[in-house]
Amino acid sequence: MQVNVAAPFLTIQALQKSLSALQGSVVTIGVAGMNQRSEENMQLLMQEDKHYALMQKTHNVVRRIGAVGSTRWPQLEEMDSGDLIDMTERGIYQTFSVALKKSILLQICNGIREIHSLGYTHQDIKPDNILFKRTSDQENPYLAKIGDLGLLKLIGEQGAACGTPYYCSGNKFLSDKSDSKDDIYAFGITCYSLYKVKRLSPELSEAMPSTREESDAYDKERTKFLERVFGKQIDNPRTIESVIYRSMVPDPNKRPTSDELYRQIEALALEEFDKL
């Protein structure tokens, strides 16, 4: 069976998901209407493949397990349970025990920590890019991993990207260097998305600042919003509200590192995860 690739900004993860229904078929990858856009797209896919190759020894980042076909098309490990959005929309996440919710959050944070430890930043942390697969462990039946490495950059590298505007801080829109603290911010919003599902809290504001003044105002608006929603809980480091709030402070230098964040989550009591 021939599958043609024509969509702009395609990722390996998205392509593999679209091919999942074709299991058992012999699949080759072609490029529909080869033009400059599709050639550039293929180059981006090959660059993303190199990013996956860097993550071979990680535990909570999706790994490349081989290549298929005459073109040596990259093949990623199968994540058979969808992404975090799938899990919440199907009501599966809501059935998790507090112990499993804590484990999932630690796994996500560890994936970010592993990427940072290798000197890279992901640049597009969000629920869509947190993937799950079943395990045989009854206490931890799901393994969470970070996928979609198309925007991976060396920390401090020029050419930073804002993967998904809603998950970016105001200063991210104006920065041209990749910063690991941007992943921390996006992690905070990802946690808030789970908090919102459970508590029916309102949405955070979304905009695309184009000036320093707009950027500062955008960050301050989000910070004041969290202060209203969370109240005094933000001052208690042993609350999930503090984890979210600290991750999203406007000044990147005041956000915790992924290692510090992991330790804070690890120290939380299980009942805190009943808020997510």
C-alpha cells in the first residue's frame, strides 16, 4: 500500500498515528506532488528522526525502535493508549487512583528532566504530546512518555519556536533563544488543564503578544488569574497549586528547574492529586 505525505508540518508521531489502522499491510511512504514545501517537510521529518535517536536511553520520552521500507522510514515505539487529551475526553484519566495520577505527573516531569539533562529543550510540551501505553503492572497500569520532538533545540540555541501559543508564556513570543524554563511553563499549564477538568475552573487567557509591554501584561494577567483561582495555596509548597503557580511565574529565572520540580511533586502527599 502506498501512503502519500502531503500535509505541511507533518510530524513522525502524527504520521505513525494515521498509519496505525493499516497494521498488517505493507506500507511505503511517498510524497504527493513533490514540491519545495513537501521537500522541506521531508527534511524536517528526517531532522526529527535524529532527535528521537538522541533519546534512545530515556525512560519517559518516546523512542525510535527501527526503520522500515527502502527509504528507512523511522519507526517509533507504539504508544497504544492515546494522548492525555484522549485519556481525559474518554474519561479514563478520571478513573485513575491518586497514586497513579502522582506517578503519571512524575513520569511527565521526568521526561522533561531527561530531555533537559541531554542539553535540549522540547518547546512544545502539551497534553497532545504526552502519550500513554498499557503495562502489565497492576499498580501502575499506564506508562507516560513525551512525544513529538520536531521542535527540539539545544538549550540557548537561536531559532526558538513557540510550539502552541496557549502553552507559551508572554516572554516566549519575543525570545529567539530556546530556554528550558519554557518547558516548565508549559508543564504548569498542562497540570492546570487537569486541575480545570476536575474543578471546572475557567480557562487561562490566550493571546499572542507582539511587544514587550503586551508580553508583560499577558504574563501578569495569567499570574493574577492563578492567584484568584488558587488563593493562599500558592504559598504552600506542599500543594499542587504551588507546583502550577511556581512553574508559571513570569520571570523564567524564578521558575524551578525540571529536577527541582520533580522533587517538589515527589514530596506531595497523595491527597493533593485528588485535585487533578
